[in-house]
Amino acid sequence: MIARGVRKEISSRDARLTILDGVDLDVAPGESVAIVGASGSGKTTLLSLLAGLDSPSGGAIRLDGRELTRLDEDARSAWRAGRVGFVFQSFQLLAGLTALENVMLPAELAGLSDAAARARRALDQVGLTPRLAHYPYQLSGGEQQRVAIARAFAGEPRILFADEPTGNLDTATGAHIIDLLFDLNRERGTTLVLVTHDADLARRCDRVLTLRDGRLHE
């Protein structure tokens, strides 16, 4: 993954706010990178741009050999399918789907014929085989985050983005989630890019980058 001169500006009625100002970033395949910084520094915005969930105001982002900034929203979505996984602080599970169905969904959207089998394997890896038929409201916060991790890995993505993956969890559960992320990252060689305030999580990454004044600093 390569980012060059990435800018993000937001216009309001009175002014134009610069959130990111010339971000450069190189992430090697299989590498784990933590992005840290003060609240409001633009970490989540940067992650969204790198993952192709949003478009920058300027600059270029190349993800898995494709320049995202040349694609429209539909094309970016199609490109992400099967290549990119996400783990969010708020879990973002669909309330009307079981754990198994939530994990199957990305694989189904990617057109994979073995979505159910992939989902069962991923849930087994995070220790949730007994909870396949449970809905999100029947799961604890830690279990919901484990479902989210299983969902992210079920499609065997080349790159995983995680935004404060332990932010809503207690210390013990957060430590378990960290172990799961790095175990799966190591076993599958998946590139891991995460935003975190958790110093223990950041230290386990190959590199830690600080976002300050709209730019990344090693």
C-alpha cells in the first residue's frame, strides 16, 4: 500500500478545514502498522481513505496494485471485496443476522461459493463455534468483537484495517482481542493497519506512526 501527498479538506459555510495535509505512507505486504495521535487528529479519516471508504481531496493511494483515487465509489467497493477487511470500534454487526450470517456476508458479497464454510472456520478460530446461531444482542461486547474479527478474516483479505478495535472492551477482553488479531495476522500473512490509543497494541506492531498536524511521523 502506497500513499503520496494525501490531503483531506472539509468545507463549511465559514471556512475550509484541512484534516490531512500531504500524508505519505508505504506499508509492505504482511507488515503491521499502528497509527496513533491525539483525538481529532484525523486518524479515522486517514484509515477510511487508505481503505477506499472515502476519497481524498488530493494525492494518490495505491492499494494492492490499484490506484483508488482513479475509481468511483462503486468501483472502489468492488475492488475492496475479497481484498480488504475491517474491524471497527463499534462492531457494526447487523442486528437481524446471526453470528454466522454476519460473518458470511462479506464472502457472499465477494461472490465466494463457500461463504458458509469460510464463516464457520473463522468463527471456530475465534472460539465462537457454540454461538453460531446467536444474534448480536445475545453476545457480550467481547464476543461481538470476535464476530467482527471473524467477519474481517472470513474473506481472507490481503489487508486488514482496524479502527480502535479494543476501544469498547475491558482490559482482559481487549488483550484477548489483540492476541486474536496478531495470531490471525501471523498465520495468514495479512497486512495490518490499525488506529489505536492502546499503547500495548501499538507496541506489538512492526511500526508505530504518529499523526500530527495533518502529517505522519515515524
